[in-house]
Amino acid sequence: MRQIYGIVLALFVLTLPNCHRQEEPTNVLPDGDPQTRVKLIEDRVNGQDILVVGEPDMELYAAFLRPSGGPGAFHAVQGKLPVVLADSEGTRYDIWGTAVSGPGKGGQLVPANFMIAYWFAWGAQYPGCALYGHPDTAAPAQPPGENGWLIPYSRLARGAFPGAIPSIDAPEYIEHLTDYMPYLEDDTRCLVVRMGADVFAYPHPVLEWHEVVNDRQGGTPFSVLYCPLTGSGCAWRREYNGAELEYEVSGLLYNSNLIAEDRTTGSYWSQMRHEAVGGQLVGQKTTNIEVLEVPFATARRLFGRVKILSDRTGYPWEYGNFPCGDYCTNHDLILYPLVFKDDRVPGKERTLGVLVDGQAKVYRLTAFE
């Protein structure tokens, strides 16, 4: 069973019916749209005050560090998307944390390190992590590293052969939906990144087959990483000590999660730990870029004609077909071993995790309803 992942990705494509094609994106969400249910959770993670925001109907979630010595109170804003927050001094903030109006206009909330992932992945990667609204649980300590790695080398799994899952190193983008991307439905999930005035959407159906996109926009080199087995996505800057790192899929997994390798130094990076766990740069932390994970309809509604990662990659794969069969719908199927199974939440439930200095706190999406 553990070889299914690599074999499927490397050797064949499943055949599923194509979905109907969407029309082109239209305008950005009009100011004053009343159909919002933004909820703010003010919390504390590893000694840091944070602001966690969710809008369940649009499946829109973000988290920010609460500024110290700043406004005394924050509250959720309804009907003004992409504005989601306001402070007691009258400054309003959009979903990226940018102050768009009020006395603090032009300022910026610091994004927290957050990502959406299956609950089993949070429970295994951070045993005993805090779970909002739930009691603590007894869990073993993180297992010690081995062979110069920060994680136990003997517990790594081989998900695919090296090179079987090629990164996208020269991404192309489109702004209009065309015949060659027929699977982009309203509910197709995307990772969304903002670079300057441009917003880029990376559809899951493309990321599922490549997992790493090495990109450069506005002079900023960065990589988008998505692990289909843990359902987790993020983006990292690629600069390190004046050099540029270029990531690829190593084929190794820890707790079923992607281990990326950078071609520059040969170091190995844990996607959900956001650090090098092996190789020359072991112990170095990533510099993260804020990423929203939203349905395609939400991206279009908020940002208009986003630049969409094209599926013109040169590989003859049907990107609308998930490469691991019924993995997403079979809630009991986890292909690779876990160091700890936390039963407080169903394993395949999508949850929002916030990381502060190596500690995680996780929020069920139902907490925002």
C-alpha cells in the first residue's frame, strides 16, 4: 500500500469524467456585500497573542500576530470583504492584514505562520498540540533525531523514487479560463499568493501532481509547496545567505508529509515543520509568505482576474484527476506510518493550524461557524 503513492504519480493517470468549464472571472466583490459571517478568535499560542479570522461560507481563513502596544481591541467586520478586521482606533484591515483605511492606513499586521492540513498530520507532526475548544491530550514527546537529522531517519518513508514527481520550475500563468483547464470548478481549492499588485492562484489539481512550484514574481524568488497526502500548502522565500534555493520533491515522507530537497545545498526540508531537518542547512528555518487556501470561486470573488497557474507543464497528465485514487474521500486511508495518532478529531478533517516558534495550535473550521 505504501508504494501506491509513488507508483501512481510516476507511472499512470487515473481516468475520471471531466467537469464542466467555468466562465471567465468577473469583477472583484463589491463593497457592501452583506453575505458574510466573519468571525474573529483572539487567542494565545506559545506566549504570542494572535488574531485568527474565518469566514465559513467562503472558506476563507487567516491568522495574524496581535501587535504589542497597539490598539486595545479588534473586531470582525461584516459586509466589506476583502476587509475582515477593524481596531478600536478605526483602522480597517483586509484579509492580507493590510490597513486599507483609517488612521493606520498603509500599515501591516504581521501574518502568523498558518496553514490548513488534515488533522492527523497536525496530531502526528506536533504530538499533543493544543486544539482550540478541546481538552489537552497525553502524547509522547517528539522522537529524537538520528544520523544528523532533526527527525528520526529510521522513520522516514519512501513515497516516490527521486525525480518521479517533478517540480514546476518555469511556471506559466493565464488570466482567462480556457479549454485546456476544464476542471476548474467553483469549489476547486487553490493556494493564493499576493506579490505586489498581483494575485496568483495555484490550483490543487496541478499541485497534486508536482507538489513544488519554483517561482519568481516582482523580483522575489519563492516556492509554493503542497502535500496532497496531508492536504497542506505553504510558500517559502528562496533566498539564503545571498544564494537562491531551488526546491524539488525528495520522495521522502515523515508522518506522511512532504520532505522537499533543495538542489542548491542538498538539504532536506519538512513542509509542515518549516525547517531543514537534514543536510547542510539542518536546523535552518524557512521564511514564509502568507498563503490563503480558498475555493476558486472565493479567489475570483475577492480578487477578480487572478493569475492562474497553467497546466501547460509539458507532462501528459490529466490534472483534474487526483493521483492517489479515493484517498481524499476514504477517510480511513492513511498510506504511511505516523509517530502518533490523535483521536480528538477525525483524522481527515481539514483544520487550521497556527505555528509559533515550533509549537502548534489547531482550530477546527467549525469554530468559525
